[in-house]
Amino acid sequence: MNKVIRRFFLSLIPFLLAAIVFFGLRFYNTFFASNTKFESEDIKLYIKPNSDFNEINSQLNSFLKSSFYFNLAAEKKGYSSRVKSGLYVIPKQSNNNEIINILRSKSETVKVVFNNHERIENLAGRVSRQIALDSVSLLKAFYDKNFMLLNGFNSLNAISMYLPNTYELFWDTSANNFRNKMLESYNSFWNNKRILKAKQIGLSQQEVSVLASIVQRESVMKDERPRIAGVYLNRLKKRMRLQADPTVIFALKKKIGNFNKKIKRVLYKDLKIKSPYNTYRNRGLPPGPICMPDLDAVDAVLNAENHKFLYFVADPENRGYHLFGKNLREHNSNKKKYIRWINKKKVYR
């Protein structure tokens, strides 16, 4: 009897060994065997909010040697029912265990860059091309009345809160999180020192941004911006109209509803346009920025040159810079030089 039992158990050994090998290989292939088939050093996987496991599977399918083993690992590790959105970087030769660990907890940030957009709508479009948000969602957050009221903004000056820069953000950040990040950066930029300087020149933070946007559009030369800012501050103190051509250009674009139109020359008839942005007709600052000013343009206003200039016009002999005048006589002399040059160049519009 003992011999029979012994023979029986001995006969099972090959099957047990085969089972051990089978399940061992299955376990190894499921979790620890390399399961990527791309040649690059890594791939980027963008998982949109509210995606399900089937969508992830579809995205990964062309990059995996075996979807079967990936699905098996995902089920065993509980990932298939707990998909997370975000941007993930998967290195070459990764196994399923590594891939799933990355997808569970290693969402990457992206650099979000924007510059001097004229309108907050342009900003929304620019940002939506860099993170997983559409412009409609962003605009809804940007123009949230309670948010604007709570933080001292309105629909006309809200753009001043968004400072042109490069920001590190998660790709799947929400519209509200993006907006709050911008507010945080704005409050950080407006430290006590800058707030004090704004008070010393008699402007609020939003008014500084409005004036900085005009300075931004007047000159690309950063070293000249404090002088231009000084001209406008002098005119404000004397209650003179700013008479800034960029505000007229903004008013024209706003009137025709086309901010892509290029206007190289402001004509005399343009100066009559009825708009709160036309500083040839209205005293003081426009109701909001005419673009998003650079941080250095804001600082140019806060650190404006102390001088007696009241006028300036483009310098034909020094491209990008301007000729400054302390009175109308000096300005008219400088203006003649500019008009002769622009007519010679045949710039009519």
C-alpha cells in the first residue's frame, strides 16, 4: 500500500514542477519581464481627466509587447479600477510593475509659457494648447465674478493678474487651480516694496499694469521703458491726455472685433474713435490693460525716470528708440523727422 502511495506521489512530481514553472513564468511575465517595444529612451503618455482603463489600454497598445500581461498586472494591482489622469513618462525596457507604479503616482509637470497677449481670450487659447484644458473652461474660471470681486479685479482689468512667464504645472491641472496659481504668482510679484512704489506714484496695482501695458506697446527696448513711463506719469500729473497711439490701435481692433489685424500707422481720423481706450479723447488711464505687460514693463513704471519730458516720437535714425521733447516746440521738430521718414517708407496703414 505504501509503495502504491509513493508511486502516486512520485508520478505527480512532473506535473507539480510543470505547474510551478508555468505559474512562475506567468508571474514573471506579468510583473517583471520587460514589456515595452519602442526604441526611444521613453514615451510620454497623456491621460485626460475622466479617462477609463479601456482608453489607457488603447493608448498603450502600440507600445507594449503584451497587452494581455499588462491587463493582468493592472487587475492584480488594482490599477484598472483606479485610473489617474496626468502626464507620465515611461522608460524603455520597463516591466508592467514599473509601468503601473509610474501611472499610479508619478505624474509629471509641464512648462506653461505665455507672453504679451492683448486679451484674456488669447491667453485662454494659448494655455489650452499646453495643458489638458479647453479655453471655455479657462475663461469660465478667469471671468468668475465672485473670484474677481474677492481679489479686486473686474472683467476689464482681470488680465493684469496673469503675469507673462514660464510656470511649472501638472498637465491635468484644473482651470481653478491654474487661475489660483496665477493669483499666487501675482501676489508674490506684488511684494511690499512694489506696493509702496505704486502708492508713491499715486497708482493702484491694476493702474500700474494698465500703464505698463501702454509702455510695453510703445517700446521693445527695455532700457528705454523707464523714460517712456516717466513721460506718461508727467502727463498724468499735469492732467494731460496720454495720447498714446497703442491705445488707439487697441480701440480700433476692439471696434472691428479683429485683434489679428496689423495696424502699423495711426491716422488722424483714427484719433476720433469713440472708445474708453482712446487716450486722445479721454483723460487718464484706459479702463484696463491693452495687453499683458512684461514684468520689466511693470517695474519700468514703478521705477520711472524722473525727468521733464512730456512728448516722444519714434527716432528714424535709431530704430526701436524714441526722440523726447519737453515742450510742444521740441516735439513738433522731432515729429517732422518721423513723418518724413514714415512717408518715405510708404507706411500708410
